[in-house]
Amino acid sequence: MSHVDLHLHLLPGVDDGPEHEAASLTHAARLAEGGVHEATVTPHVGHPWFPIDVGSIPERTRTLQAAVDDAGLDLRLHPGGEIYPAGATSLNAAQLDVIAHGAPGARWVLLEVPFAGIDEAYLETCAYVRACGFGLLIGHPERAHGFLASGHELLRGELEAGALLQVNVCSLLGRQGPEAHAGAIKLVREGLAYVLASDGHGGNRAHTLAAGTFAARAAGASREYSERLTTANPRFLLEHGIPALELRTAQASR
């Protein structure tokens, strides 16, 4: 089985992921050995602690890809980014497109939830990104404080607007605390998760997406759904993207 990871901190020296290229290659080898052969590298974008020139991400990705290839690792990388909510509105459409994926007319970006909790300010951020012409893959919603109490209901409008949800494998494994664990299980059991991703950083967060199928099955998902979460669904997003809701509705009615 070939997994596709859409949330991964692998670029060296840019955020809280690997500090240098050697550490990146160590984790890249771990990915390839676990059957993860395609991934987006998603450094923090718009985060006050980790400033990065968005325009540099494609070149940084190409440099790392060359090192991965030289090491003989079967891993294909795509430039991306994990957008920090408070910094999203400082990005224009051209900058968002640098870290977006999918076909023209269905481009999308990864927007993380605020750990303090999902609120109206976050929903306004989602609306801003959509207004710039991009669909949303919402990163690890289960990690938002109060997700089970109210956060999941606040996201209902985003799902109706076409957003999709990405759940962390580490949440399903219980490594992000009981609240995130329960939230991840809920999203998988109810079929609301569209993809699983590792949110791996290497170092002491060395888990990979290879554990995703097992974790989803343990959470109560069917074998078919568990496999789609780490293979077919993320691959579809990379190749085809998140079509506008109107187009998806029209296709579904045919």
C-alpha cells in the first residue's frame, strides 16, 4: 500500500521540524520504509515564531527532493504549507497559490485550526481564503480546545461550504491528549474525516502515516474507509483538488 501524506514538517531549518538536512533525510527514510511514497511538505506559514518567505518553499522543496533522490529514497515531495490562522489574511491569492494543490478551478490549501478553539474569527479566516479562490483542507480540527463541546458544530458551515477535514494519526493514537483522541475517533467513526496525515516532525515526533490505517480501524472505521483515508483520498486531492461546491453538487446529481 502506498500512502500519501498531506501534512508533514520535513523541510530542514524552517520551523519546529528537522533542524538540518541530515535529520530530514532520516525522517524521509522512515517515511519511505513505511510505505509513504508521496507527501506535501508543509512548513508553518504565517506563524510569528517561524517566519518564512512563501516564495522560497518550492525551491527549498526541490533542494530536499534532490537530496532524497541522491539517497535512493522512494519519496516524491510537493511544496505546501500549514497556514497559521492568525497569519492567513496577510497572504494574498498569489502567495496562497504557491502552497496550494489540485487542478485549476479546484485549488486548495491546508489551514490549521487554532489550538485555543474554533471561534468566529477562525470562520472569518476561512471565508477570506475561500474569497481568494481556494478550497480548504482543515488541519487537525480535533486538536482545537473544546472541539467536542462546540467546535465541531461551528465547523458545520465550513463543511457545507465545501471544506474537508484532515485528522492527525497521532491524535488517533492518543498522543495528543484525551480530548484530541476522542475528537479524532468521532470524526473517523462518523465518516467526517476525509484524509489522515501524520503532522510528523521527525525527532521525538517520528511517527508516520504508515500507522494511519491501523489507527482508523482501531477507531471503528471499515477497512475500505481506513485505506482510503491514507491512499485514494489524499491522492485525489493532490491530482484533482477540491472542486467548488456548486460543481461537486452538479456532479453528484448526474
